[in-house]
Amino acid sequence: MSTPTPHGDRSGLDPAVAARLKRTPDGLVPAIAQQYDTGEVLMLGWMDDEALHRTLTTGRCTYWSRSRREYWVKGDTSGHVQHVKSVALDCDGDTLLVRVDQTGAACHTGDRTCFDADVLPVTGAE
């Protein structure tokens, strides 16, 4: 039996992988997208079991949109595609690291990453 997802209980995710995931109460796991060759952190998205299954089997990042309550494949409308190079689960099973080859901007604002525009000051740095 697969784990229920926000979009229903239709995931094709390998049950052994699904059993290792620690999800939020709404069935999601944060997925950090990182540029595979530079290590640049691009964005954070959310995946349920089905989104992870689609990401692993298509080679394109699929996320669950919490606001629209639907799946979206990065780049389908913008052309800013994420080609998956690898996917890793962290030691606690509660975060995914998706190493990608990003085409164009990763952020919906048009910035290269979602972390370019608002760098906070660190006053306690040594």
C-alpha cells in the first residue's frame, strides 16, 4: 500500500523509498534544488510521493504547488527547466536534495536563484 498524497493514493513511488520519507502533516517533503556542477542552491519546492515518483522517472523536477493544489513540472511554462542529475534523501528522511542542471532562472521572479534578492545581515559573524 502506498502512502496517501495530497493528490490521492495513486503514487507509483517505490514502497521502500516511500517508507523512508518523513512527511509534513499534509504529506509533503521539502525538496532543495541545487545546481549539480557548482553547488549553487537554487530553490526550495515541495514534493509528495507522486511528485517524487515523477521526478525520479522522468528526469524533470515535478513539485506539488501548495497554493494551487496541483503538480507542476519546473519549466513547462517558463522554459526554465530543471534536468535531474541525482536525488538524495537526508539522514533523517525529511528533506530531499535534487541536484539539477538548471536552464535559465530557477526563481519565479526571474532571478537565477530564489536566494539572490534578500540577503540578510549577519551581525554575529566572526
